[in-house]
Amino acid sequence: MSEATSTIFERIISRDIPADVVFENDRIIAFRDIAPQAPLHLLVVPKTAEYANVAELAAGDPALLAEVVATAEQLASEHSNGEYRLVFNSGESAGQTVFHVHAHVLSGSLNESPLA
């Protein structure tokens, strides 16, 4: 995929764009949101660009969705008090701005909404 058609997440995964990575394995990367809306605001992103939203991920690879959720819980425990919100936006009118499935992990007081 060319840079012109790559999402920002694909460019972070390929290390073309820097990010504050807090977790990575073969299938997932997690990093701090550059515009946090809570004291802890992480993005958990599957490395595959195959799925634009959580419904597509659930239908296409439920095991990967389960891994995203388990990773979110692990990171909330490591970086906060273990209590968190897990947000998936699906569609432009719902606030999704990057059409590469990703979960927002938020912990602490929320500043504002919706999330991208």
C-alpha cells in the first residue's frame, strides 16, 4: 500500500510515523493517543488493515477481537487502576476518522466526546 493510501495506523505500524508504543506483538500494537480525552487514553490496533470497524473484525476474525479486548484490559491494569472504558467508533457520523479498526482504552475522568 502506498503512503497516499495508507492509514495513519498503517504508517505507525510500519514506523513511518512515530508513536508512544506501550504494547506490541505479532498481531496488535497499542500506543498513547496524541489527543487524549482521559488521563489514560490508549489505542489498541490490530496490525491488519483488513477490517475497517469492529463489526467487520467480529465477523472476520473473532479471535483477534478477543485479543484486542484482552490487551485493553491488560493495559488498563498496567497503566491505570484496571477500570476502563473500551470504545469502538463505527462510521463517520459516529466519530470514526480512521477506517482501520481500533479500540480506545480510557481510564480516569473523561474530558470530552466523541472519540475518533
